[in-house]
Amino acid sequence: MAGRIAQADIDEVKARVDIADVIGERVALKPAGIGSLKGLCPFHDERSPSFNVRPQVGFYHCFGCGESGDVYTFLRQMDHLTFTEAVERMAARIGFTLHYEEGGAAPETSGRSRLYAANAAAGEWFRTQLVTPAADIGRRFLGERGFDAGAAAHFGVGFAPKGWSGLLDALTKQGFTRDELLAAGLVSQGQRGVYDRFRGRLIWPIRAITGQTVGFGARRLLEDDTGPKYLNTPETVLYKKTQVLYGLDLAKRDISRGDPRRVVVVEGYTDVMACHLAGVTTAVATCGTAFGADHMGILRRVVGDDGSAEVVFTFDPDAAGQKAAVRAFASTKGLAAQSFVAVAPEGLDPCDLRLQRGMPRSGR
């Protein structure tokens, strides 16, 4: 769309958006005097909260690192958005229709925004494939684990057909270039050209805390698939596996509203699904990597620092899973929260536990 956003609209959107709500989705905030909230700064690592938010004036400031600004600045810093993208995101949040001035500078665009758009388009395409006859094996896999169509839709689960260029062809028709699809990690480059990275697999979108899709996780289904059991998006500009927790976009609100604030860390995508559908809506998982310092940093900002929060690790019951749980538990020593390792009865993982002990009567 030609033109720049009208200044009156920019001001109106900022006035209507509650900056505390936006920042509160990333940082656990608590009262810090009249008209002020505080929490752990998302821009630098700290043990005592120095990040202050003043909702009435729509402003934040960190007394530790000096970062400050309004809601647009926050989004640009956190999500690497252009100014136009930040305004458009907040307008969409409150249902405000923006007006663009004719003859002004064209809205800013960025390579990152194109990668986000490519991931969103890929996620939608994968979801449409889950209802096709070829995806019967994927639907059976979900059904055997107690997940119906509603559960799949809630978590955005999809299916990648076995062919070599289904996604490539579909997104190319939508205007995405091969370079963009390679940069997003959706396709791979081989001696014979570019081809779909995910083929014949069940697909989970991996979302940032904002809800934007940054990558995908794919589960092997076919006997002739010689690849790994789980194949994720490679490291990209958007996707860093040590800096994302699967399910946090869905869990963040219940974590922040809990009393106490509690995070349940499990091992995989189906475990997160099982927990949420069984009522444990604060479950998250790492994405094919051990729980580490970056993950702990994410949790520290979400649960706060008052010492009342709880972090529960419940991994697979085998020796490797229990070892990983204990290692993850040990890594939370610097976290102002109570940490626990939970072991399910009879060595069940969360998904099996829901099937055998915790399935709601509705089947979900």
C-alpha cells in the first residue's frame, strides 16, 4: 500500500494500546509505586528488577541498561520490526483501521517481515494438507494419542506431503522467492536444486512468545523415511532453538495470572499438547535441545523474581530423560523460583499419562 501512516492514526493507536499489557506478555510486572510497574529487563540479564513501565504515560525505562521508549520502540527492539510494522501490529491488536497518506514515503519493509510472512503462509498450507487423503497416517498418529481435529487446530498442527516440491510450488505461486524460502528454512538446496525440507511428516509450528511462527518441528511417520525422528527448522534469522520455548505463546497468559506462577517444562510437542488439553495450560517445551541458560533467561522474565514462582520439569521416564531433568533442575539455581522434578507414576510420559489417567470425558 502506497503512502505512510497518518500521524493522527499513529498517535491514536498508541493512546489506545495499554503498554503494560503488551510488555506484560513478555515480562512479569508487579506494582512499584503509584503509576509504575517493574520487572526484569528483557534487554539485558539482571537479577534485581530495574525495568520500569509507566502505563499512564505509555513509557518504559530500564535503570540498568538505559533502554527506554514507547510501545512502538519496545516492539522494534524486541521483535526487530520496522516502525510501520510496529504500528500495524498494534492497530490489528485493537481492531483499528489505519489510513495512509497519499504521496508520502512508502511503508518500510524488511527481510524479516518477509520471512515471518513465508512461515505464516507455510503454516497455513501445512494445515490444509492435514485433511487430505495422503495425511491419513498423520491423523491416525494424532488420534492414537488422543488428539482430535479440534486439538490439532488449536496447536496449528499440519502435514507435509511426501513430494519434493509441494510447499515450494505453493509458496512460489504466492510470490515468495526461492531465496526467501531458503532463508526461512522451509526448503533446502541440493545438487539437483531446491526442494521441500519437510516431506511425509506431521508438522508443528514453533512460535515466538508473540505468536509469530519462527520455525517448524516435523515428526517422522513413514517407514522409508531415513531421517531423524524429529526434524526442525535449521538456525535462521528468526529461529534460534536455544531462544524459544514451544507453547509459550499459549502458556504465557496463564503463567502470568497464576497464583503461584507456575511453568511446567516437558520434552516434546505432544507432551505440551497433552498437558494443555488436560488443564495444565502453563506447559512448554524446548525444541530439540537441552534446557539451558537462554531458556532460563526467558523464564526469569516471565515468572518474575519474587521467589513465589514454580518451575516443574517432567521429562521422559527413561534414564536419559531423568538425567536431562536433573540437569535442567540444576540450571535453575540462579532463578528466584522453586524448582521441582516430577516423575509420573509407572514411568509414563505426559502424553501417555493423559491417555491412561487424565483424558477428559469429551475426548479432549
